[in-house]
Amino acid sequence: MFGNDVDFLLSLHRTHAAELRAEAAAERLARALPRPAGRGWLGRRRPAGRTADARR
């Protein structure tokens, strides 16, 4: 597939660089989006879930 190691290494470098750019873009997007609030479907705070100990 590759004529020599130089072509392979250059292809590998370009692929890795593209992956790093995509990962950085995804992280920037995640930081730009607002975080979801801990609220239910009516906008109220969700009550604490019951644990196994609380039912006893």
C-alpha cells in the first residue's frame, strides 16, 4: 500500500493530527454548550431518589 516508510509515517502523522483537531473541536463545543440543570419535566427540582435503606 505504501511505497516506503516515509509515506506511511506521513499518513500516520496526518491521521493523528486530524484526530487531535477533531477532539479539540468537540471539547470546545462541549464547553460552549450550557450544562443541563437538575430539574424535572415541569422545571421543578427532582426529589432525592429513595435508596434501599430508606425503604426499610
